[in-house]
Amino acid sequence: MADKALYVIGQKRFVSTMRKAGADMKELKQINSQAAELAAPSARSRAPHGKSGRLAGSIRAGATQKAGVVRAGRKSVPYAGVINYGWPKRHIKPRSFVNDAVAATEPQWTKLYEQFIKKTLNQVQGA
């Protein structure tokens, strides 16, 4: 299954710092979900569209407290990972459509994290 997580650089330290600052980690999961939801449509539009469109239709967003995730594929679309990442042994070149979508939407979803950080800092500072 092809998936690409929306990780903040230094994500482990970020989560730890936010916890210490009193951030609501359930809210961070919601932010991660929103970030993945921003990237998923771009991944759908970049996915190769065959006759059935099943690959694009299998793309969905998910989240944990640590990351937002854009997933492609499921049991009925087992080839999603091969299409996204390639398979050199079989001479299948990577399309990187999920990765490219996450990178292309980075300016939008990073704003969500910036707002979350500012809100948490304001709470800590009592503003």
C-alpha cells in the first residue's frame, strides 16, 4: 500500500515539546487529519487514471497523534504501492504521485501546524 505521512521535521521532539507545553494531543490528531485531507485531493488528481479509476478512488486521508497519512490502495487495489514507489526488478518506474501531492500541498498544510503552535504558545504564555 502506498502511503506518505505528513511528518513535521523533528516530529518526535515536536510532539514531546507540545505535550510539555500542555497542548491537547487530541487536537494535534485533528490537525494531522486536516493536513492529510488537504493533500488527498491532490494525490487523487495525480494518480494514474486507468479505465476503472480504482487507484484514484482508493486514496484517502488518515491521522494519528503523530502524523497525517495519505493512503492509496486497499485489498481491491493491491498495486497502489507498486505504481507509487515502482518495482525496479519488474522495470516499473515509480510515479510518486502520493509523495508529489504531499510536497505540492505543503504550503497549505504547514499553515495548520503553524496555527496550532501559535495557539499552544499563547496558552502557555497565558495570552
